[in-house]
Amino acid sequence: MKSIKLVKKLKGKKVLVRVDFNVPIKNGKVLDDFRINATLPTIKYLSQAGAKVILVSHLGRPEGAIDPELKLDVIAGCVSSLLKKKVNKIDTRDFKFKKEELEDLRDSLDKLRNGQVVILENIRFSPYETKNTGTLARDLASLADIFVFDGFSVAHRDSASVTGVADYLPSYAGLLLEKEIEGLEKILKRPKKPFVAIMGGVKVETKAPVIKNLLPRVNNILIGGCILNTYLGCLGYGVGMSLVDKKCEAILEKLAKKRKVILPVDLIVGDNRGRKVRVVKLGKKPHKICTGHEGIYDIGPESIRLFSKYIKKAQTLVWNGSVGYFEQKPYNVGTLSIARLVASRSKGKAFGVIGGGETLQAMKEAKMGEFVDLISTGGGAMIKYLAGNKLPGIEMLK
């Protein structure tokens, strides 16, 4: 993968940087600036080298039309604050440029000062972005001399601002992208043993291929969340109103028969509002874990102790997905416990990697994110990479 550090002379060069600043915003304020912060090393590197930095990002799903609620003014303000230098937003509307408009935009970018940083409007205002059609990729490329891809979280998208621009410009990986790929490659190709993975969350369809790809590499996989519920349901356990994915029952049943897969030994059962909570032993013989008005919402205290034994011995850790209904107390206990265990073991004793929205939120609530070696910015991209899929945004840089 070609790194931007390979380019010796950046001074005066216009550098188009695809980032992912798709962050939550409420009442005109960014609620979580993690993704923006993660990209700052690349932006600073380019700016300090004297490049004219042109940022490109999306926000939300405007479906190829201008949505005033999804304009990037708030993002520009946040980036300015974090960089401690003014970042102007250029109003490129829906990116449907007339010839004269495109020439005027090029002229204005030519006049940027060396080291200056600007950001274009929401790239998904263009109807041609997601399907990489029309002249959008070529138009974007005409604005710059070099393209830097630093949005790992959109690396699985074959869109105009990800792979399309690379057809027209010399293209390189940003510092964040390098860091993420290096960490994930360490897990897949040269993990220190014991290697323990923790898999949970609700998207069973995407996690099953990951489990299959990791099984030959890991010593153990600990499972919880909807993955666990689905597996128990297909074994004949009565799981009540627990969230299950019937499409994945067959593959999970096959995978979970592997000795490397570790199941909880007790479960937290109750209603979806956190009431009538009780602990139920799993047992080896299928039985009715909960009634039709109850669900499995967390792993129990004995399971936390069991999982901790594996985590505390690990030399490599990867965690994706909560092991319970994390958003509702008291069903967050298992997930927060896993967060503390993974963080406590990382940076020194083990190499720890986490990813996925729920997982990041859990680590944030545990206030221990700083102790994890790599917090991936990409949920879907990380899952696809760990499943062994090739990502368009990575392949174009090889």
C-alpha cells in the first residue's frame, strides 16, 4: 500500500483528502468527534508540509440531493477547533458543475495559501457519488494534484470519492488508514498467541463470515448478543422474544460446534425495559430459558468470570459487538465488564483491537479507550476486512 510519506515534495501541491466525518450532530454541535480526531495526524502532516489541503467527506444519507440539515458547516467549525486553525467550507452545492463554475473553483483552490485547509460540501449531495457515475470522480480529480485516502470506514464503498478519483490522480494512503490496516494485518497474519476474539452485536449476517475466517487463527472466540441468541434458538432452547436471525442459524450451528467457540454459562433474562430481571443457567441440555414475554439481554456473572479467564491470558484481542442489550440498564453490565477487561489487558500485555459503534460506545462509557492499542473507525469496513473480503478503497492503493 502506497503511503503519502513516499511523496517527498508536498509544498504547494493541492491534495484532495477523502476522510469520513460522518459523526453525530445535535443542535449544531458535534456529539462525538472521534472520527475527526483520528484523521488529524494526516491533515496536520500535509498542512505542515506546505500542501493545500482539500477535505472531502459525507454526512448522513441525503440520497443525492441537498439537505440543509446535512451541510458541513458544523463539521468545518469542529475541524477548525481541533486543528486550532480556520478551516473554510467551500459551497460546492450538489457538485453539478458547469464548465465555468468548475474553472472558477479550480482558480480559487489554486489561490489557497500553502498549508491552508478547506473542506468541500457534503459529497453525498451529488447523485453520482454512491454509484460512481457521471463525471463526478473526474471533476473532483481536476481540483488537485494528489489524492489521499484516509477514510477506512468507507473503504468498502466503491464510490466516486473513494475509488473513482484514484483513476485520475496519483493516490496514496493517509496516516490513519495505514495505522488501521497495519493493526488488522497484525491480527490476521501474525497474531501473538493466545489469540482471543469476542463477537457480539445484532448484525449476525455480517459476523458469521468473520467467525469463520478467524477460527483457524484464534485460540478461542467468545460469543454473546444476537449471535448467541440465534445459536441457542437453533439448538432448541426456548429464547422467548430474544432477538435472533433465522437466516444464519445453519452456519452458526456449524461454527459453534467448534471447540474454540466459548459460550456463556449463565444469562440475564427479563423484559425489554430492564424489569423482572433474573439469572438463568444455560446448561448443556436445551430447555426453556425464558417465556414468550421475556428475552435474553445479557451474559450473567458466571459468564463474565469465565470470559475474563480467557481475556486475561490473551496476547492478542479483537472485540466487535456488545454481548447484551447495552442501551438498557441493567443489561449493560456484561458489555461494560468486557470493555474494562479488554482495555486492562491491552497495550503491553496484549495487542487489543476493537471496532463497531456499540463497542466504541461501551469503551467510551467505561472511560478506558486510551488503553486500547487500536480503536477502529470502521465498523462495516473492519468486519468485511476481518471476514477476508477485499475492500475497494484498499485495493486501489496496492
